[in-house]
Amino acid sequence: MERIISRIKARQIFDSRGVPTIETEVLLTNGIKACAAVPSGASTGKFEAYELRDGDDNNYFGKGVLQAVRNVNDIISHELSGKDVTKQLKIDDLMIALDGSENKSNLGANAILSVSLACARAAANSFNIPLYKYLGGINATYLPCPMMNILNGGAHADNKLTFQEFMIVPLGAKTFFEAMKFGVEIFHSLKLLLKSKGLNTSVGDEGGFAPDLASDVQAIELLMKAIEDTSLTTDKVSIAIDAAASEFYSDGQYFFEYENKALDTRQMVSHWENIVNNYPVVSIEDALDEEDYSGWKTLTEVLGDKCQLVGDDLFTTNPQRLKKGIEEGWANSILIKPNQIGTLSETIDTVNIAQDAGYTTVMSHRSGETEDTFIADLAVALNCGQIKTGSLSRSERMCKYNRLLKIEEELCTEAEYKNPFSL
Ligand code: PGA
Ligand code: ZN
């Protein structure tokens, strides 16, 4: 059967923060079609591919994506019509060439990614197989261990917590189904715990609670208590942090607002050592600024054999930055956000480079999300082993978890779930 692109149509939709984003539909000549929507970050890394926004202050506060939509409908569509939708690499390369810039700033990484993902989904639909199987084949059997972001700070909340995400990690669950049970029970326990302390239980951008707390360590202790209240132990459910450190770094200093205190890199590394030695923290993401390269090297030497050190803003899913980091000894793990690089093929490249170098891989959503569940399938397809897709509330987060539950059910006895922290 021929699988030829007949038409590509983009539109402006809205993400979970009510901000415009792009969705693209790919229609094949055989009548099969598929859609994909692109998310958007708030604590965006300096080295991410370019997210094209209209910048017209009179419309959507400058955040419209109508130019990106036109770029798909008038330029990309024309170029890709008549092409075989299963040739993902060719499709992505054509769009990269058509854009012609270093960081996809002409057509917009959001425009390009929406087409790239929609093509993959249309191809999967045309074979009538699930997306994870189309992308991962017979190796796609491994369900990712989730890092569930149930307490929010930093740029994602209106409290004074320095670190952005305080996550629970059900690494001792036997199945993804059980991981979800642990996660939701702890989420509800945490709500009761916060209420009992007279703390706010409204939620931040990724659906986690965002109470006013005295310190980041207090947030970790609350998670530990919520785990205990659920009759679980921290061997079964550990803790992970995304500091998003570039957000509180300037002029060589890491600033802690709640203490009105700044730490230099050396002190910051000691701070992390204390946290890892005293709390069940198995993973720290963006522990240091995205350009504090010598700091990353030291941190990895000091903590790399005890703790997963994830580079998000540090690597921005960019194969070149990752290669450099592997050479230089920065981190031992990478966060994978397709919209940081802008095509599916480059995302897959980055995952392969990381896995070949023995770096762990964590598939990830963005803080501004949509109902699209692509990353759930992609995490299984690429054997990522871990996924970050927010808290245990709000449908733009839950839809990814729910999709993984269905994949596990569909894989049945073939499905695997294991502890990714063999450190
Ligand atoms: P962002 O945050 O989507 O707002 O960039 C997510 C993260 O830092 O992991
Ligand atoms: Zn991050």
C-alpha cells in the first residue's frame, strides 16, 4: 500500500496554561490521517530550538502562533505533499533544510515538530499498529518508571521554594499499574498532610501542590511523610528533584530567596552532597546552571556514582551538546524533550547517543502541555526507562499516564517494569 502525504494542515489551539500552541493534521492519499500537538516550556533552556511566536502584543499578549501555522500550511505542506510518510528521516531532513537556520528559527521548531510527530502517527495509523510499536518494533516492551512531580516550586509556582520540582519515584513497584497506585495514594496523602498543617492545597502548572514552605528541605520531608502515611517506604518510592538551577543562578551565584542567601558553585555542590547523604534522593535534574560546565564536571565526579544527575537545560535534547557533555564528564543522564530539538529523528538520535554512552534517559513533557500523548508511546518505543509527565492531577498530565496503563495492558505478559536506578 502506498503511504503518500496528500495534505498537511496546521491550526492554533491552546495549551494547559491557556497559551496558544500549534496542532498539525497530516492526511494521506489513502484517506488515513493523524494529528499532533506541541507543548511549551516556562523554564526554557537557552540552547533550545526556536519556538516561533507572533510577538504581536495586541493579540494573545504576543504569544500567538499564527505565523508558525502559516509556515506549515503555506511552506512545509507544499514541500512534503507527495512524499512517502514512512520516510521519517527524509521528512525531517527536508524540513531542517527548508528552515536553513541553526536553531529552526525561520520556520519555528514548534511548526516543524508538529509536522514531524503527525507524520509518524499517520504512518503508524496506516499500518494499523500502535505508535509505540511502529517506532520501537518488537523491542518496545519496557514501561518507563515515572517521576511524579507532586510538589511544585520555582518558576512553576507562586511560592518561594527554590527548586522547581519535588517528585516521587515508584522504583520498587512491580508493574506500571502498581507504580500508579503508589503515586496516586501518596498524592492524596500529601493533600491530607498539607491540609492538616493548614497549608494551601491548590496546584501549580504541572498539577502538583504549591504550598508556601520554609525551605526546599521541608518539601522533601513532607514527601517522605506522605510516603510513610501511605504505608510505603522510601526503598519502594524514592524522591527526585528538578532544581532547574539556571532559573536561580546569576553571576556565579545560586540564590535562595527564602533564606536571602547565595551559594557559589563549590558551596552548591556541597549542598547537593548533603541532600543526597541525608535524604532518599535518587535523581537530581539541572542541579547547576546550564553553562556552569566546570561545576557539572565536579558535581559528576563527586555524586555521579551515588545519584542520577540529569541534564535538561544543560543538554536541551541536542545531540551536539550531549556529545560534548559525554566527552567532558557532565551528568550521567539526559532529559528528552522533543520540542527542545524540533524533530522526531533528532530526538531519537539523542536518545541513541545517550544510551550508547551509558547515560540514562528520561522522556519528558513540558509545563505547558496538551492532551497529546505522543511522549508516552515514545518512551516505550525508545526504552527510555523513565518518564516525567507531571503530578497525579489534571488531564493534560493524566492522559500520558493513562496511555501508559493502556500500553501495559496491551503488551500483557510481554510488558516489563523495572527499577532504572542500578547506581
Ligand atoms: P518547563 O519545565 O517545561 O517549564 O521548561 C520542565 C522542566 O524543567 O523539566
Ligand atoms: Zn527540568
